[in-house]
Amino acid sequence: MAEKKDMDFTYTTIDEIFRLSIGETGDYSGAKYDGDFSMSLEEAQRAKHKFIADSLYIKEGSKVLDMACGWAPFIKYITEERKAEAIGLTLSEGQAAACQKNGYNVIVQDCRYVKPEDFGKFDAVTCIGGLEHFCSVEEWKEGKQEKVYSDFFKTVYDLLPTGGRFYMQTMVFSKNMLDYEDIDINAEKGSASHVLALMIKEFPGSWLPYGPEMVIRNAEPLFKLISKSSGRLDYIETIGQWRKKFRAFNLKKYWLYLSLLPRLLTDKEFRHQVAVFRVSPNRVCFEREIMDHYRLVFEKI
């Protein structure tokens, strides 16, 4: 799995830049347009939050665990709109500090190892984008990917009552995924080989599942699938809207960009990692169907 230091690069390093661009509780996961790209990013994110809350039957007094909660956008929605009680978990110090400052109950803790004795049981659990970081390249190479996912579903199973629901949103490798040996950071820029290598640099310690089937297969002994939908096109639009917001001028934000310049000039690895500000490897992978994106609703058997 991606370690805390990996999450701190991906999320803590850009924490303030993100919040200055997207907002204090901005959502850094695919929105839900359902083909209506006249919607604003904020409207599409709200539509996603409503879909999740409705799918999990979240209502007043519901106790919800939001794994890999980011800057707490879903927690904000369900506590304000549904009067639910929520706990969020993240591995990013920057995210946790920002969430706590904004009044949300967010803790730095590895969600793979949560037990009922930690916080009790929950009426519903969400993991919006977290699964993408659970399996490392090394674990995949060692043949441990399926076990990583099955162990995680056992963790979620123990946190829910029978009939309790779990929402997962995750990127997956799709039909045009390359063989690992063909991924090369020195390949022609813009090629599938190069773009995939940039994605690995952007999310160190992370390797995606091979299609939703891999995820569902590892959930099935404990959960039944309630719904499955692709958000690939929605994510392409989401990334486009993010890029506009990241580029919009803000004096403090651009000062932060400038503060990264010395490292950018001296650290080749860092240049690869922040290439996301120049080209979005995820968006290219979605456009070329190297990757897909799925919303999955499960119910504990």
C-alpha cells in the first residue's frame, strides 16, 4: 500500500494549493454529471454526494465512516444536509489539519486496520478513491493484490451490521492497459507508456485494480453488489474543471507555486511527480480507455 509519506506527497504537498483553488472542503474525486456537462463542478459534486447518501440510506442520526475522506466534502454534505454523525480517516497530515480546523472529526489513521473497538460499528461506510492506494506495485508483482482487497472488505464487513451498505468509488485499469514492462518514463512524451509512468510517479506506492470485476470478486463472499456504474466520462470533465481552477490566478497560490521552483529545478523525480500541473496523466488514461472509473454500492450479507 502507499505509505503515509506517499500520501503526504500527493495530498499534503498540494494541500494549500488545492484549497486555494477548489475550496476548503473541495472534492478531489470524480464528480457525477451523468452526461449533463452544463452543470458546474460544484453541482456535479453535490449530485455525487446526494447519490452516495441516498444509496447508503444516510439519514438524521446515521453514523458514517468516511475512509480516505480527503478534505471532508462528503462529511460536510451528510452532516449539514442529513444531520448524520461522521468520522473521517486520512493518511495525510495536511488534510487532517485542514479538516479539523474546519470543525470535522477527521483522524490520521490507516483505514485498512480499523476495528469495531476503535470507534464502534457504523450504519454506513464510504471509501471514495481510497482503494486506488491500497495495493503497491511491489505487492502486485508479488501476487498479493487480491488478498489486499479481500482483507480490506473483511475490515469493512466487521464495521457494519447485516444489511449495512458500503460505497466505493475507484479508478481501475481498463481494456487498453499496457503490460507493466512497456511502461517507461523515458518513452515518447504523450505516449501511453510515458503517461502511465507519470501516473505512477504522481501516486507513489499505488497500483489500480484490473477492472471492477476484480473488486467485486473480492467483495462477493461478504457483500452483494447493489449497483455499478462507470464515471469515466464524468471524470474527464471533472479533471478539465479542476485544471481551470488550479490555473486561476490567486496571489498566495502563485507564490506557493513559485516556492516549489528550487526543488523543481534540482530534483528530477519531483519534476515527474508535479507533471500533473502541466499534463493530467489520469485524464489521458481515461480518454484512451487505459483506465476507467467505477461507482460501486455493496450491501453486507
